[in-house]
Amino acid sequence: MSAAEDLSLEYRPFSLDLVEPLETADGTIASRDGFLVRLVDEADDGSDGAGDEPAVGYGEATPLPGWTESREDCERALERAQEALRTDGPSEALEAVDRQVAARHALSLALADLQATRESTPLYRYLGQGPMVGRVPVNATIGDGSPDETVAAARAAVDRGFTTCKLKVGLRSVEDDIERVRRVREAVGDRIELRADANEAWTFEEAQSALEGFADCGVSILEQPLPAGALEGHADLRKESRGVSIALDEGLLEHGVDAICDAGAADVVVLKPMALGGIDVARQVAAWLSELEVAPLVTTTIDGVVARTGAVHLAAAIPDVPACGLATGDLLATDLGRDPVLIEKGSAVVPQAKGLGVADVWGDR
């Protein structure tokens, strides 16, 4: 990486409305507000044949209440990173935002994008040093609607080529959620993988009832049925899950990998790069989980195209990754720029351009 005086960090705010508010057991998400980050290497003058423009890396900080720092704390962290980068360099800039995970995500992604661009390699190969990967499997996310609305959304997803659907549950009674899942299973048939995400909504007894009903419907994964703190409760559920894998999402931030694995609390752990502080951190956690024979699964926090594309590259750097929650771009009414990731037949087509592969996101806003 270039000397500190050759690197400059810029950021600007954005607000992206959702097509329609997303109802979850955690609350309603109506827009995603954050900061687009651009890291410029003035020392790279295009002498590698790329032209006379300096090399650029992009990042995105999109805070989410309950998962990351606030938007205000994120902006203050980016200000600190800007100063630290100017005076001391990239390592010190990362140190300055180490406790603000959304800000760190933006900076670390911009640094990785810049370096992969300078090395003329796709970001996923820079991250994983592995083979070329053309596609990663993705799931469709189905919000909490009425049974008819849920069935219609699932059918539409299957018609678009998705082979895995994740249903949001937990806002209604357990009986109503079981009925919704049953209706979807009848509508889409046995070849479609169904998952359910409760976002910490249930008591242990409710989760037991849900597991029994979901097992009868052939649900493959039940995500975060209990509050994040209930590690032993998840371990007990896993013992009687009747073939439904237990996934932890919020629980990862609460307990960490070692405690989850020591308790035997999860078959699957969900990795949200924005909440973990960057795709570099998430990549390390994924490797750690794989060694412990727990499946890592990558999802976004309904991010803009820069962070979303970064998550696709992260998934492509994980061997044998299961279907991931990366097909979230269509939840946004507006975005930061053109999406380089094509969602096709239940897969995300991984960009093969150098770096992230995003373009036209800065512009003259």
C-alpha cells in the first residue's frame, strides 16, 4: 500500500428508501442510511496501463440499530479515520474505527478494493487466494405477510429461479407461522428449500412448538428462534430439532464463535459483514467456523450496492458456502449505482472485474 500522504479518504451521506417497509420481529425497516466511502491512491497514476486516473477503492458504512453503532457515531469514526489515514496510514486508520463496526467495514472494504484493483484481481480471489468462482447460491427473503401474501411472494421467487426461500417469522402466533410455512410448502413443492428466521422472537416453549411444525413442513434451517443471550436454550433446541438445523445470527455478536461451539448451540452461523466490522473479519470467522464443522452463511443488512457486492465476494471466497442472503438489492427503491451482480437461477453471478467491480457510484452527487 502507498505511503500515508498518498492516500486520501472521502465520504458522503446517503439515504436509500426500501420499495416497501420490511417487517421483522426486530421492527420495521423503511430506509437504509449511511455513508459511501472513497479511498484514492494519488501515487497510482495509471502507469500500469489503466489510464491516467488514480487507483480508487470504495467502501460503505450502513449502520443498523441493534447491530452496529449509530449513524452519528459512524460519522465521527469516519472523521477519525480520515485524520489517522492522513497522518499515520491505513493501519492506524483501522485502529481508529476498531469499535465502530460499520465505519470499519467501510474503510476495510475500501482498502481491500483498492489493493485488489491495483493487483488486477477480483476481490474474492484477493480475499481467499482460491480458484475462480462464477456463482454463489442465494436465497430469496420473504417478509412477514398474510398466508396468501407469503405464498404469492414465495411463488414469485420460485418463478424467478430461486431454489431456497427464507421466511420471516415471529411477528404472529406460532400456530399462524406454522400455517404460513405449511401453505408455502404446499405451493412450491418438495424441491424448494425452506428456511425460517424468527429474529429472537420466541420463548423456549414457543420455539419447541415451531420446530415440531417446521420439521413436518421440511424446513431446513431455523434462524435465531430465541433471544441472543439464550445460548444453552439454543443448544437444547438443537438436541430435539428433528432434522431442522439451528442457526445463530444475533447470537454470534453476543457470544462469539468459541462459546457457540463449546455449547453446541448451532449448526449454522450467519455472518453479516457490516455487523462484524468488515469482510476481512468475516472471512476469518468463516474459516474458523469451517474448522469447527459449523457452516458459515453470509447475509447482508439490506445494504447498498457497494457493501452488497462486497458480501458476494466474501461468499465466493468461502468454499462450499450454502445459499446466502445476498439477493436483497430488489428491496431498495434506489441504490448507490448500477449493480454489477446478476441474480440468476438462484445464484449470484460473481463479478470478475478487478476489485469489487462496482462503478459509477460516486458521480457528482
